[in-house]
Amino acid sequence: MTPPAPTAPPPVPEAFEPAGGPIARTWRAIRAPLVLFTALAVVAVLLSLGAERFPEGVLEPESVSPDGTRALVRLLEQDGDVDVARSSAEARQAVADAGEDTVLLVSLDHRLLPEELTDLAELDVDTVLVQPSVLALSAFAPGLDVTGRIDTGDALTPECALPAAVAAGEAGVGGELYTAAPDSAAVGCYPSATGDALVQVTGDGSTTTVLGTGHPLTNAALSARGNAALALNLLGADQVVWLRPDPAQVGGGSSMWDLLPAGLRWSVLPLVAALGLLALWRGRRMGALVPEALPVAVRASETTEGHAGLYQSRRARDRAADALRRGFREQTAPKLGLAPDATPEAVVAAVAERTGDDHARLRTLVYGDRSDPFTADDRSLVRLADGLDECSRRLR
Amino acid sequence: MAVTGRAVLAGFLAVAAVAISGAVGAWASVVALGVLVVLVAADVLLAASPRALRLAREGDVTLRLGDSATLHLTLANPTRRPLRGWVRDAWPPSADAGPRVPVQVPAGERRRITTTLTPTRRGDARAAGVTVRSIGPMGLAGRQRTLSAEWTVRTLPPFHSRRHLPGKLSRLRELEGQHTAMVRGQGSEFDSLRDYVPGDDVRSIDWRATARGDGVVVRTWRPERDRRILIVLDTGRTSAGRVGDTPRLDHSMDAALLLAALAGKAGDRVDFLAYDRRTRAQVRASGKGSQVSRIVEAMAPLEAELVESDPAGMVSTVLGTQGRARRLVVLLTDLNAAALEEGLLPKLPALTSRHMVMVAAVADPAVGAMAAERASADALYRAAAAERTLSERRRVTAELRRMGVEVVDADPEHIAPALADAYINLKAQGRL
């Protein structure tokens, strides 16, 4: 065998280099992400065109969520004006600007300072307090105490002489319960075991109504029982000033960023540059990756393994036994000097002659019969294999 | 453009400098950035241009699988600046070309770098390009360019069965009567007359010639020479399956090469054909001498195709293009019952009527091991499936033998010598 002559092999056609210049290649690489991004942007813009954002929050007059009160505010606006105040100053201004027939609704009053509460209480206007804090209660309706609590929204009946409550009837006013001092001019409605859910105190020229919960006013509960009627009766006026104070702002101060020394702050610029260099240093490859067509890696015994899996999953004992017996016969027949197409009788007779076994037993072992005892279960199959192995050992 | 770790270090030093600069931070930041940009830009501009580099290659073109090829790449730097940096000679992953190497080429000089390829796969490997990264004098940044330096290295089949060649050749010489043991040749073709030497078979004494001369003269015999052999390699889907860790195709190639080498020495003419649905490679014997190097060369780029072979096309190719003389057709394929019964068996009579046909197949030892599994009931199902496969193989073998075809069925270790033995036996029997 002579070593092959070192002739240059024939050129192989370009198999992996994509056609076109670098621009075409770059375009091909980015066009799919570009199309996807554009499609996403268009969809996002289209979706945002139809959407209107509503503020969220408990008893928020603009909120359409279940705990908002936009529905009630819309109803009130049919008969009069609703002026939403976000601070006590705004509320006082609105009350001052309004006419005679005005109702001030105070919700979330824990966000107000004690002096603001006092200022509001001094206004000469009908006031509805929704679940007031203890401070607010003492400012607006001294002599009224929180004496109990039942589940929010529990239905109660008026059982009092207050026209607004009587007209509304049963309403879901369960919440905090109040009891007035015995000597005060207070009317308690919706009584429960430990107090009244709604108390109206009449002062000099104006009334203060305390409602133990804002639940009947919300969008979710407004349509239930007499809730809407009660709310409209309490708030029915030409001008409603709806006070829902915003949370107090944390006073200014300087941010973390401002507190850093100037040098550190300015070092962000070179830091970005240094990180960019780092990325370039580590990320820059020495030339493109080299592609290569790989051959398939499949075992030649794959189909045999597949057959084995099928036999196993179906517990195909009959076929397995048949294959084992056939293998035994094909290996045994040449040793016994028999032709491959020898009759079962001839094979059994030849084997019996060499091993001295019983004909009938051998026939069952080597050929099986109609009621094959070796395919009943897996253990029988093992016995069959053992029997065949034993037999071929003795024939050796 | 490429930067080095030194540039990154400089960047982070700039960060530290600005961070401790205090009140003049804004100025310090701008100055640091400016200095960084100027230094990097200067280094890029001052680096020797990799584009101007001249490349030249020399070295091995072919090698056997398992050996290493050494290639030399000469970098000539015609610029007036010294080139300092890195070079990566890129090859397909299976060529195992090694990582990048540092280089220094002074201005106007040349340097040589050596690439050692140790391919793990047969076939052609093409150089993918030489990437040169030229770093500037400060070592901060540089320029990078991928240059083209075309070269192809062909990895030939390993021919492991070469080690069997001496033994088989001595068997062949035994046939020819040239063996040192002075065993009479068993050939059937008359060769020459020579003087009787004690130990020669008295039956071979030529009495007529003896009567003419002084001494006793014997006839010598030699096996037939100048017979034609066609080795057909099936490259269809059945050749893709791996026996051990190597595709069946490669085992078949090994056996075919031993046969070709042996037949060449025996004075027969060997043709080669690789076929699945069309001719993949073909070598026709031209004149005397060994065809092995040409066959090896033709085998190198062959890969198993994932298509069903077309035996009808193969038979007509064998009958059509290879002349009308009787020859030995050795078909290296798999004894796959389904594929053979559907395809080859009906077409065989056309072939056997004109030629002597031998089918050689690589058996899978894994199937034999499966057939012997007895550990549990699940193992028995595997054993049964393996017995089924073996049984089908036996059936196809019997079928082929009935049609007058010689069948060689052996595991990868023994297929090459078994095929050689079968060939020698045919030669001894004068059946070629």
C-alpha cells in the first residue's frame, strides 16, 4: 500500500456562507426582530388609544372600581353640583363659595391634621362624616362615642324618626356603631345591639350626620337595598362638597443622588465608558464562528431497541416467546444436523435423543402449543428462557 | 477595532481618579474621558494595518484519520510599523485547530506560525479564514481583520485493517506456490516448468518435459490473475447507523480497502463504486498497479446519505457501465431484511447471471449482547427483540446463499479479515 499522492483535493462549493454583502447580512439578521418590535409598538399604541385611566381608591369620587363612588357622584350631579375637594383648604373655600343648600361630605379624615378638623367643624354647613376617626368625632360631634362594631355592609332597619332613613328603609349600613350622650340632641338610626349605625346631631342651624361606614356609597353596594336612597337623602342638596383629602406629602429634602460628593457623581460617566470597554474587550470575537455540517449519530441497533421497547410496553409475551424459541431452533438445528425447514417432530425427536428429556415437555418448551404455559406472565417467560438456555447448554 | 484588558484597566483607573477628584468632578470627568478616547484612538491608528498583511500557506494536504497535519502560515508585514498582536487560524471545529496564538512581525519582515490539525472526522476541511488582531504600541487597542488564506485538508479513511495485510498476503503467496514453506500452489492456471526439488508433489511431475530433458521437471500452478473485482459501497441510510462509535459506512470502507490492497497485490484489477440513489464516487482501474490510493482518495469525502438506497439503479449501473466481462461484485451493505427483501433480492438474478456476487455486512455486537441478556423479564423482552433481528438476518443470509451469493457477515473487528479470507477462498477454488 503506497501512501496517497499529495494532490490538492478539488474545491468544495461554499456550503455555509450566506449570499450577499455584510449590509444584506445585517439586514437579514435584524429584520425579524424589527418587524416584531414594530408590531408590538403598533398594538400598544392602538390599545392605549381606547383606554381611559381612572383614579383608584376607597370612596374616590372618580373611581369606577367596586370601592369607588363614581356612580353616586353621577347621580348627585343630576340634581346639583358636586365639588370634589382634595384638602381641607379646598373644602373650606368650596363651602364658602357655595350657597345656602350645601352638604359637606368628609371621608378619610384620618389624613387631616387636628387643627384642620377643628377648622372644618366650625363651618356652618350640614356635614356627613363617613367612618370618622376619634379625633374627627370629637371635633364635629362631641358627645358621640364609638361603642361597637358589626360586619361591614350588614343590613339594618331604620327604627327612628329621621325622614332620610325612614324613606330609604333597610340599608347595608353595618360598620362602626355610635352611642350619643343621654343629654344630647342626637337622633340615632339603624340600631344594633351596641349602638346606632347612623347618628344625626343637630347643632345651631346645621346638622352633623355620622355614618359608621362608607359601604352604602360605593359603586358595588349602591344598587343594593335602600343604599342609594339613603345616600341621596343624606347628600341631596344643590351643592355637595366631597372632601377626600390626599395623603400628606413628605416634605422635600434632598435625594440620595444630591447627597453624593460631586466626584462620585461625575465618575458615572467614565464608569459607563469603562464598562463599555469591558464589554468590547470580552465580547469581541477573533473572527466569525465556523459552521460545520455534522453527521447523524444514530445507533445501528436503534430499530432493535425500538422493538424491545414495544414488546416491553405491551408486555407482548407471545411474540417475545416466539422470537426466543425461533432463535433457539435456528441455532440448534445446524448442530443437530437438521435442515432449517425440519418438521417440529423431527426437531423435538433429535433434541430428546441428545438430552433424554420428555417429548411432550420439549415440544411445549420449543414450540409451545395452543394453551402456552410460558406466556401467562413475566415469570413464566423467565422460566421459558431458562429452559431454553438449559437445553442448549446440554446440547453443547 | 478591538480593545485589550489594559484599556479596561485604564478606564477603571479613570473612574477612580474622577471619584476622588471632589469638587472639580465635572472637569475631571470630561478630561478623563477625553484622555481615554484619545489614547484608544491613537493606539488604533498607530497599530499596523492587518489588511496590508500578506499570507501564504504551505503544508500537508492529506492525512489519515487519527494523524495530525502540520500547516505553516507565513505572515509578511510590508508596512513600516511592527505588527504585534494575535492570530487565529480558523478551521471547522472537528479539525481541532487550536486557539489563537500571539505574533510579532517586525516591519518589512516575515514570520511563520504553525497550525496543527488533528481532525476527528473523515472528509475535507476548509480553512475558514485567518483573523489578525493588530495591537497598537501602547497595548490599549488595535485593529482586527479576517483575511482569506484558502487551503483544504483531506482526511482519509484510517485503514485500520492494514495490519491484517501481511498475514493475508502470505496466505495469497501460499496459493501461488511462492511461499518459503515450499507448499505447492493450489492455483488452477498453468504457470511454468521448473526442476524437481525433493518435497514437491509427485503428481505435478510433467512426464513429457522430463522425457525431453535430463532431470525431472515439475509443473507449477498459479492462481488466476487479471480478474476484475468491483467493490460497491452502499452509502444509503443503513450505512449511517453507528456500530460501536463509528458509522457502519466507515467499517465497510475499512474492509473494502483491505480487499482492494490484497486484490491489487494478487494482480487483480479493482474498480470501486459508491452508490445510494446515484453514483457518489467511482474509481475505474487503469492499467496495472494498486488502485488503493485512488480509492482512498475517492472515499474520503463520502458520507452516509439519509435516503433509501436504490438497488435497481445500482444493479443497472454495475451492469451498464462496467463492461461485459465476468467479475466479482462485492457489495458492502447491511443485511437489513426489510430493505433487502424489498429492494435488492428481486434485482439480484440480473447480477448473478453475469457476475460472481458477494455481499459483506457489518454485524452489530450490541444486538448479540442484547440477545444474551437474561437479568429480568424486561431484559428478556430486549433479548427477544434481538433474537428477532438476528433471525431475520439469518433468513436474509439463507435467501442470498440460495441465490448463489457469497455472504460475509461479521462484527466490525472481523469484517475486514473475513472479507479478505472469503476473497482468498474464492481465488483458491478458482471461482473468480
